[in-house]
Amino acid sequence: MSHAEPAPRSLNFIEHVIEGDNASGKWGAWTRQDAASGQDASNPDAHAATEARIGKPRVHTRFPPEPNGYLHVGHAKSICLNFGLARAYGGKFNLRFDDTNPAKEEREYIQAILRDVLWLGADWSGPFGGGLYYSSDYFERMYEWTRELIRKGKAYVCGLTADEVSQRRGKPGVPATSPFRDRPAEDSLRLLEEMRDGKHPDGSMTVRARIDLGSPNFNLRDPVMYRILHQAHPHAGGKWCIYPMYDWAHGLEDSLEEITHSICTLEFEDHRPLYDWFIDAINEARGGAKGSGPGAGLHSQGSAKGEFGPAIHHAQQIEFAKLIPTYTVMSKRNLLKLVQDGTVKGWDDPRMPTIAGMRRRGYPAESLRDFCLGVGVTKADSLIDVGRLENAVRHTLNRSAPRVMGVLRPLKVVIDNWSEGKTDELDFVINPEDPSAGKRKVPFGRELFIEQDDFMENPPRKFFRLAPGQEVRLRWAYIIKCVGVEKDAAGSVVLVRCTHDPATRGGDIPLGPDGKPVRKVQGTIHWVSAAHAARARVRLFDRLFTAEEPGKRTGNALDDLNPRSLEEVEALVDPWLVKNAKVRTRTPMETVHCSSGADSPAAKGPITCPEPDRVQFERLGYFCVDPDSGPEFGGTGQAGMLVLNRTVTLKDTWARESGKA
RNA sequence: UGGGGAUUGGUGUAACGGUAGCACGGCUGACUCUGGAUCAGCUAGUCUAGGUUCGAAUCCUAGAUCCCCAGCCA
């Protein structure tokens, strides 16, 4: 063992389960037919992945969002996990809308979710994609299965109202009750049909599973399978007025899609016995092997066996702890409230922890993926320092973002020994981390602006910036020396007079006879030329909440809102931005394989996504173009207006140190 | 009080009876035309009490603490 082997990445507990399943052959192997279904056949990469898949152990995951809001960073973790597993094991990943409750769901959310999932790179019809599905496309089958369970004596139509069910729920040790539990199957079958036909009002009756009214697990106390809801559905339209409950539907969806590993969050752990019960109940008196392996799924054509047909597929559910970052709220209820209250300007407000918000804020998809990968997967509740997400963003952007100079809070500087009207063109390194990015020119003149923070009349020790009598380097320009200040009536410095050293053009200090620089200048500050600078409206964001865990104190997260989460300043920026920066419209994917064909909102055209250009303002942070900018910047705002978002600051050890003092 | 989960440095996460490791943060220092980046070093941990064992984060017993569940939400 003389040479170092690259350490294999340690597996998380879900990967251990999968590797165990693969070793034992639990889920069988991909067949030729199975391996390609759900994918875009015209994609050559998909074809290659399909060929590679045939014969390998099946790993099929899914991400099942309800379209009742925008996706947030917690969903991003689930997407990365599920898609990442499919890719790592050469399997497939489905996107499935869990659209069982039309009261809360909207088409706008469907579109937003498609955009966000694709933006993150979880391409459901690409090489590792299994297609796009809607639970509502399965309603007919679920209805048939419901009839089957009634016929088997495992379900019944219950005439209790919601309040009555609640009153009769029982307590630990005290069983629930229902007077309708022994209703004859023929009666239930007839009532179910009437429910479907719209003959009964909302809330008047439900279909319930006959399981165990005394179970210590309340999910098993005859849970509701169907409720009446006379409401149009964003995907199914007006076809239904009864809708399946999530608990009844979810395992069936996984079954139909032949999902192997159904990954969800911890709160569904004690629903698992219910899902298992439903599948077992359907498989009772059916043929074929129960419990595992492909059954009567969407893509297989198993021959009918047993009274009710072949056994259906039974996915394995695995639960993990959801992602909770500090200083943010994750519940859709709270996020929706922020939007409806007008606390933020919409689901994609850059302060929101939504994927759309983070994209608009300037976070690259790659950073989100790195972050999600980095936090790991376990069953232990964990609070993730949101600074970790910000670090991931800095890490990506440091390598990729072009540098530019801009002054947020301008202070005027006049170079006394620079002649009026004279302009110099200086070389500016576009990205020191990426020499291939090259150089460009930046204009310099007699009047400049620097950052107010970069000048102090009475500086503390170790203030390596501009101060009376002190020298500083202007980035890529000249060494200047402060020779005087002018103040307004209130005594504030409004203008700094300096001289420049012509021998330091480009920012280099001349070398002495010994080959060493003749003097040392500690500080370098950024600047813009007053005659050339462009104006920009810059939005500076702070955390939306002031508490690590919003709502921990009072129970209401909104009590911890940060009243100063947004500040807007008029900045002066490098004119280069005006010609080069914009919000670009990307088309992440042209074709979409979908269970419901041309009826799907997704099938109505390519999915487009705004992707803002990002830059680093040297010494300040990363910024991106906001769509509130004018049309010339790819936005929808007032013509000529450039609006920038501060994505994240640079690490600032000076601010921390000087703050301590 | 019934049921279901969880507990390893400040934070996140490995180790599956055999040297408690990694990442982030923090602290030093080097380097630097961004007080950025980069590089090097340091820092600090098995919830508690018993038990089994040559050996326990890991197995057993008892306890503590935290999270989830009693929607016709998902």
C-alpha cells in the first residue's frame, strides 16, 4: 500500500439499503422495454443510458410534489437525492404531480415546479428520466381499486360528517367508532357510484378503509380514502367530484410507476403501515408474487392471474429528515402567508427560500446541488447553518463570475494632479481565478467615486484604506495619497482630495535597484470614474428572519420577521455592465415525456427559465441582474433601468474584526 | 398519558464489535494588486447510568432529552 487510493465517498443510509437490495436482487433487473420507457427517444444520450441499463438491478425513484405552492430549498434536497440516486445507480427518476386536492392546487404552480425541477438538472425525460406523471391520470384505476376493496369487505362508504368523524376518533386506548362500518358491500358500491355521479354534496359521505378502529396508530383507525369535492381540477378539469386522499393514492402511484425506493420525509413514517396495508389488501386474492418486483404497472403487461388480476408492485418507502436551514421558514403555509401578506413581493422574491427566489437572487443551480449533496442524508432532525448555503454560492461564483467594480455608497475623490478632461484606459483582469477570461479596459479620470467605508478621517490601527496623509492603491489603476478633505455644513466629508503617483500606473509599485518594490502599500480599494460610471439600483438583502429558528419563541414564525430585510441603494457601476449584463431566457428542455400527452400544461411548449447574469463587485460580493430591469437588460421594468440584486457578500474578515472592537 | 422516530466536536456527517475520521465554522500562520481566493497548522465529540466482552459510538437493560402523529391536507 504505497500509493494513496482515492477514498470512496461514504454511503448514506439510503444508499446502503439500495446496495443491499441490488446485491440480493430484490427488485429484479431492467428489461429492454422497461429501460427506455418514459424517456425522450430522440435524445442520443438517453439511448446510451438505456442500453447501459438493461440487465442492471432496478433503481427507480421519484419526486412527488403537490402543486400547491412553489418549491423550496427543502424540495431541492429531495430532488437532488432522488435524481442523484437514479443517476448513480443507472436507474430512472420520475417527476410526478401529487395532485389529489384541487382545493389547493393551481396550474401556475405546476408550471413553476416544472421550471424549477428542470433548472436544478433533474431531467425527467433525459438519460436517467422515467417521465412526467400526474396522480390525477390514475384516478380511474384508483376508483376501480376502491370498488375492489369494497367488494373484498375492506372498505365502506361512511355517512359521518367531518365533525362526527373527529368526535368519534377516540383516544389512545379508546377506540374510534363508525355506525357505517358494516354497511353491505352492494350498498357501499351503489353509494360510491352516486358520489362519483355528483349526487351527494361535499362532506356528506366518504369512503373509508375497514382496518382497525382501536389501533394505537391513528392512521389505521379506518382512514378516509375518498372525499367529495365539487371542484374543478387544474389537470383533470371537471371530470371528477370525488378525490382520493393522499394516503390512499400515494402507494398506488408508486406501484403503477413501479417505483422501487419511495423516499419521503420522517412524518410519513407512521403512515407506512397504512400504505403497506392498502397494497396487501389489493393483492389479496390476486395472482403472482406479493410484496416486490414488477407487477401490473403502467409499463408492464402482466397476464391476468387470480380473481382480480395479477398482484401489483409494492414499493419500499424510506424516510429521511427534511432539510431545515437556520433563519428561514420552510412550511408552505408560512411561505404562502408571506406572499399573500405582501411581506415579500412574490414566490420568487430573492429573499424567499424558494428555488425560484434563490434563482432570482443569483444562486447558481450548481451551488444548490453542492449544498444538498454536502448536508447529507439521515433520520436525525438537523438544523443546517444557512451560511453553508451561502458558502456554496460563493464557492461556485468565485470561479465563474466576471469581476467588475461598483460603488454602493459613493464618496467623491478628485485627483488634483490629473488634468481636467484627460482619460486613461487601464487593463482590468476579468477573473483572477480564471486566466482564460482575459482582460478588458476600464476608464479612469480626474474625478472618481470610492466607497464611503473606504475612507476615514481618523482611522483606527490597521485601517489599510484611504485616510489623510495615507496612501492606497486603486485597483488596477494608481497609488493615490489623500492630501485634503472638504466637508459640508454638518461636518461630514463630501470630497476627498488626492494626488496620484504616475509611476504606479496599473497599480504596480516601481522596483528599486535591489529589485524589490520601493515602498509598500497595504490596501487596495475599488473605484469608478465619475465621468463614465453608470447608475444602477441595487437591492441589498438581509435575512428574512432575525431568529435562527423563526417561531421558536412565540410559536409564530412571523413574529421573528426582520423588518430590514431589503435595502435599496443608488449605486454607480462600471459602464461595462450596461452593455453586457442581462437576464437571459433559457430553455432547459424542449421535449417532455408525459403520462397525459398533449393535455399536459408541460406539453404546451418548451419550458423557459430566467437566468440572470452574475458578476462579482470586487471587495463587495456577488450581484446579478434582476428582471425588474429595463427591456435592454432582458427585464420587464422601465427602459434604461438597471436593477441588481446582491446575491451574497464576500467574506469580510475586516468587518468582523472592526466590529469586535 | 398511546403510537412512531431520533441522539457522535460549535454545525453537518462517517465508522455496522477492533486506531473515533471527514467537511463546514473558529483560531494561528504563509501568500496576495479583492481585508476575497488559495495553502499549511491548530481547535473540539460518542446523551446518562449500569451490564456483556480481551475490546463497545456500535450489543443488552434502565433512564434522560428532542421531533412527529389524533385533517374529509400532503
